[in-house]
Amino acid sequence: MTNPVLKNASYILVHAPDMIVHNGTTATVEKKTNQNSEYLEKLRDSLRSYDEVVNYAPNQVFIGNRTPESLNDLAMPWYTQPVKGDRYGKFGEIMPQDEFICMMKISDVFDLVKLSQSFTTELKTKLANHKLFSENEINLLKEGEPEETILSLVVDHHSEGIYHDKKLVGCVKKAHDFDTNLNAHVMFENLVAKASGVLAVKHLMAQTDISFDEVEYVIECSEEACGDMNQRGGGNFAKAIAEGSGFLNATGSDTRGFCAGPTHALISAAALVKSGVYKNVVVVGGGATAKLGMNGKDHVKKGLPILEDVLGGFAVLVSGDDGISPVVNLSLVGRHTVGTGSSPQAVITALITQPLDKGGLKITDVDKYSVEMQNPDITKPAGAGDVPEANYKMIAALGVKRGELEKAELMNFVKKHGMPGFAPTQGHIPSGVPFIGFAIDQIKSSELSRVMIVGKGSLFLARMTNQFDGVSFVMEKNKSENVCAENSGYDESQVKRLIADAMRKLAENLTE
Amino acid sequence: MDLENQKRVKDAVELYGAENVVVIIGASEAEAAGLAAETVTAGDPTFAGPLAGVELGLRVYHACEPEFKDEVNSDLYEEQISMMEMVLDVDEIISEMQTIRNEFCKFND
């Protein structure tokens, strides 16, 4: 059995200001229930520009241009402290809305997305400059539709409008006359999840030496559901993203668990690799339009810009042992069980100390914990506090109760073993996974030796159970010695040739 | 406060009477605890849920307040809540809860 390793991780953001207004649940519910609301009046004036989003320090951390710890040097609120940002980062990019709208069209295989002729012409030129898009993909944009056709589809045929710079530039058509699970709104959300997942995979594959043909399985772990009226969550985003990414030898499936989904998916992927079922598994999660501007009312009320203005996406490649990349230690998996209970103390025990106890480890033996990494700039004004800091305090407090830490050391632990939150509040996106890219690099460079990834999910929101949920796993420095390491100078094919030569000579001697 | 929880509180009051209902809050921030307490006493301040404009004036306490802590099994409290007590700004939460109770609670006991 091989050790599963996390080889690469990608992170993308999509600036989506018009989608906040037309597709985010906070704005759309307000339109339905209170059309003349003060919030809707102020919303447009509270949106940030693309440059402001790029120069926002937490976003630069998310795509890998700055470390999470660098945020400690910036005074809060961070939106008042612009930095010099780049569109592209080590792990991915911050894509502008117009280009992403084209990605929705490129990702659509049922001809549901219609874009106007003028928008299509303009964007074809723009997208041609993107190094990750092929000519074939750009040709999928076709020539576009007359603007009257788009308007008629929205006004007369229940299509969901696609807006850019306050203008109608396209639409998503309904995929069925009566099926609510295939209506234009649901198709819009699902195409966004698919397209942002494909974008994350593009950036993942640009980083790795594994070829597209070597990917055998994809696990998708967003919080959307695709299906029809006979099977609401029938699936399957994973295979759709695999197709859109050109993984000809892959199939896949969707894993769900609210915000804990990605960590569940990564544990499953690691187990599949360890057991030898698949050699290379991609775990991917796209973004959610519904959550755009989710806490917008609180932000606007307090005079802040709408900070939930980006879609998020990520992808992680889980492979067999390469002798270099951090290993997923599957003997240190934590899980919140049905019998665990819902008190924070019980939850933290199940997710943090129970797995550590299996390996005879103390809380302080883990160098960094990646928990719910929500950006506090967003959550504090909404009354939810600093979520990662609260998590680190809870872990530290449990350490104090176990006698592994002095009470006076509590805040030092938070600083040393934690980090500031930097991820957008896109549910599954901030949950555990945002630090994996940094963890891969910092474990490889021996800056860190052990990192715990913790995913938690609020299952009760689906009204199927009152249960909370969570799982965790530990990434460790690769200590393999018997593996064909990339830089070891060991060439497996050369060894095979030498053995073959020796066998041939032996056979020749025997026949003589 | 979650709209579903507002409905549950409202239903409980209709079933058992306001004088027989005590609400225990577990929010981790004083502001969030205060908003939840305000909802079950003066009504939903966001005017979004079933308790909008409904002044129930219920007895309401945070799980870290002595009124609750002294009533429950100390071993169980130690097992379930003591860790959070170390993490939360308990003084700030108590002050917020007392302010809301003094202003809106209908049961002065």
C-alpha cells in the first residue's frame, strides 16, 4: 500500500458584483419581500471594484501571493488597508466577472447559456490573453445572440439574466418547462459551481507534473445539488467537471456534508489512493452564488462595502507517495459521531484530541491547525466574531484542561498554532482546506512538520437531523525512503532496463 | 435569531405560557447573545421572523451565567461547558444579558 500525499492545491476567486444583486439570496429575498427596502437602494453603491478586490489583502493570501501571517501586520478592518495585489497568484487567480461569464458559457453543454453578440465579441479577445484557455474553448463561445433575443428570453421565457456592469449581457435558459430542479435559477447556480470548479482544476493542473490522462477519479464537494424532479441531487458535478477539464480517464462522484464536505472528500480520496483503487484523485469544490452578499445587510448598515463579493473555488490533487509531498496520515483521522453530542467541548475533543490520542500526540505537537478560516473582516461586523480565533481558543482551552498547556499560554498558542482567517464566506470553501496549499509548501521546506485540517458542517440547516458534523485529518512531512523520489537521482526505467538486459544475457547464456 | 428557532420559542410560549418558559442562549459573542435575548423579550429587532413585534418578555439567560450554572449538575457543566467558559468573554456576555433582562424581561424574580 502506498502512502497518500497531497501533491498540489489551487485556489481561485471570481469577482461577481452583479451576481450579488441578481443571484445572492440576501438580495433576491429582499426583492421578493421588501421591494422598497433601504438596503436594496444602498446595495449598488456599496459594491467594490475589481481593482479593490484584487488589492484586498485576504484575497491575495487566498491565491497564494501573501502568507496568512502577513495579515497580522495589517490593521483591521483590512478593507481600509489596500495592498498592491496581482490578478494571478501562486495557487490561482482572481478572475473578473466578464471572463467568468464566458466560462459559464464554455462549461455549458446543453446550450442553456446565451450571451449577447457584442459581449461575446469583446470577451473573445480578452479571454485569448488567458494562458489557460485554448482556442477550442474560446470557439465554444460561438458568435452570440442579438440583444433582443436575450431580453425576450428573460422577459417572456423565464430565463435568468446574466448581468455585467449593470447591463444584461446574457441569460441562462430554463432546462425544463415544469421541473423546478431544472429551472433557470437552479441551472444558473449549478453552472456557476461547475465553471468555478473547472477554473480551479485548470490552475491545479498547471502546477503539477501529473498529466490529465493520469487522473482517474474526481470528488466534487460543493454545497449545490444537480438533478431533476425525480432525483433532486442525482448528480454528478464531479464527472461534469472532469469532462470540462479534459480528464478522459476519470470518472467521479459528489460528496456532501455542508461545510465539512471538502474534508470528508479529502479523507475519501486519500483512502482510495492508499488502498490502490485509484492512483490520482482530484478533490474539487466550486463557488456558490447564493452566498454572495449573505451578510450584506449588516455590512451596509455599518457603512462597510459588500465584502462577500467573490465566488471561491479550490482543487487538491491526492496521489500515491512521491517521496516529497506531505502524507495524509489516515491513522490520525478525527470524526464527530452521532453519539458525540453538540457542545463545543465534545466537538473539539472528537475532532482534535481523539485523533491525536491515537498517535500519542499532544495538542502542541501539531504545528498549525487549519480550521474554519472565514475572514474576520466579513464575520465580525455581522456579529459572528472572529471564527478562526474562536476555534483556536477552543483548541487551546482543551489543551489547558488536558494539562498540556498553561492557561497563561492560551493566546500564545492561538498565535503560534493558528493564523488569521482569510477565506471568503462561501460555506465549504473556508472550511479547513484554504491552508492546504501553504501547508504543502511549508511542510516540504521543513518549516512545518505536522498540520491538522479540520472541517465542520451545520447539517441541521437541511432539517434532516439536529446533528452537527465534522471530520479532521493530519498532513505530515514525507519520510519515505523507499520511493522513487523526483530528486533522488533514482531512475526506475533505467533500473528496469538494466534488469531486462541482465535477464536477456542470462537467457542467451542458457541457450548457448 | 434563526427564524425556525423564533417559531419554536413562540410555539412553546403558546403551549406552556410565558411564565413557564426559560430561554438558555449559547452564543459565543456578547452582541449575538444580546440580539437573541432581545428577540425573546422585546421582539425580533430585524423584523424578519415570527417574533417581530411580539414582546414575550421571557426569562432569558446565557449558559455561562451563574443563574444557569448554579442550577445544573456541576460535573456535567464541567464536561460540557467549562472549556467554553475559558474562551468566552463571560463578563461582557453577562453584562449584555443583564441589560436586556432589566429593560425587557416581564418576570422580575
